[in-house]
Amino acid sequence: MLSEFDLDAYLARIGYTGPRTATIETLEAVHALHPAAIPFENLNPLLGWPVSLDLDSLQKKLVAGGRGGWCFEHNTLFRHALEALGFSVTNLAARVLWNAPPGNPIGPRSHMLLLVDLGSSQYITDVGFGGNVLTSPLRLQPHTVQATPHEPHRLSPIEKGFVLELSLDEGWKPLYRFTMEPQFPSDYEVSNWYLCHHPSSFFRQMLIAARATKDGRYALRNNALTIHRKDKTEKRTLTDAAALRSSLEIDFGLRLPESQELSAMLKRISQMPAEPGSQEQ
């Protein structure tokens, strides 16, 4: 039996009360609200718990359960929400370039994003790219600097696709490259399983959480908390399990499960050495 998408519950989760019409205004509003309400986090793969991409599991975890997830969970849920609102949506996949060393071989298509067709124009939407998540849809228009509620972005054309770039103080930085080839859910299942289970998977080695709100971006790497605001950046090291749990619950808005495995993991991560330049807490 196929699960039904509960649009009312999803919109309540992200705090959207506006019109339910397939317009650019609606798309912009829900795109900004989603990453503010539902954070990026990798607790499941880090703890060895499964990450399921079926609709029922996504609604139980990200909507009813007060949890977050990674790109496949976020953008699959977002696709269901957009389609329920009447949008035409196509699944796409990307190869991550962010923080890749120069000359490094191009990696696999391990990231999910979406293409939304409004008839007169097309937009890239992506509510699941960790600490640099988009907070606004981007018109599929190359060589154009596009403002978002946070940093400016642009799409640079490459053969058969585009590179999404982010503007920072040090200049333009590539996030990922993608083509326009539609993807099937089974395509994401392969990458999802690999990132959950392969020993070299980054998501099995480090605690990661991210959230983008109106006032800035929150990012957690193990016990190092960074808060980027327009006028300053604050860094703290969370040196005990209680502070780490409190940050996950308050800064990232997570409803954490009661679990001995989780408690042990938070204790272990809180005891890691502080990063240079951070303030202990």
C-alpha cells in the first residue's frame, strides 16, 4: 500500500501558512522555511542506524519525529511537498565539488537536487546541501548572479550541465556540478546505501549538523559549533555531552531520541580536542 503525503503536517512543520498555489512566491517561501525548520544531520549513519527513503519513513522521521537528515531525505520529502502543491518537479543528481582538492578526480553523483518547471521558467531547488544549503530557488539561467536570503549564487555552464557556485569573501567557490538527466528513486538508493555503509564514507566518521535561519547559518562538525551571521562569525567548542546535546536541540531544533548509543557517541565527540581559535563551552 502506497503512503499518502500529509501536506498539512509538512507545512505545519516548516511554519508555512500562505497560499497553496504553484507560483514562484510559494516556491520561494517554502524553500526558505524548509532548511530553517528541518536541519541537515547525519546521526543515523554515524550511529549505524538505517536511512530509509520511502515516504512513510521520511514523514515519520523529518516531519512527525522532529529530526533532520541528509540530501536524499530532504529533497525527496521536498519533492513530495512541491508536487502536492501543484508544481512540476524533476529529480536531478550532482557530483560534489565543495572542498575538493585541486586536481582531485571528479567523484560520483552522490547529491540530490530538484528542477522545478513553472512553464515560463525553470528553477533549481535544493534544501539538502549541508552547511551551504540554498535558501532560495535559482532560475536556470547561466552567468547570472542571483541573490538569496543568504549568499549570492550563480550557475556556470559546463558540457551537458552546470556548476553551482557560491560567493564568499574569498571569491566564487564551486559547490557541485550537475546535468539535466532525470533520476529515478533507485538511483538515489545506491548512493544512499553507499554513504551509509562504506567505511570511507565521510558521514560515518564525523558528526555533522547544519541549519540556515533568517539570522545566519549554524554548522556543527563534531564538537565545533560555528555560527555565521552577516556581521560576524562565532566559534565554540562544546566540551561536554550536555552542551553538545543542548546545541543539537536548541541551535538545530532537533528532537533527539533517547538512546544509550546516542548518549555514548555525544560523550565521545564532546571530548575531542578543540579546534584552533575556538572558544570552549
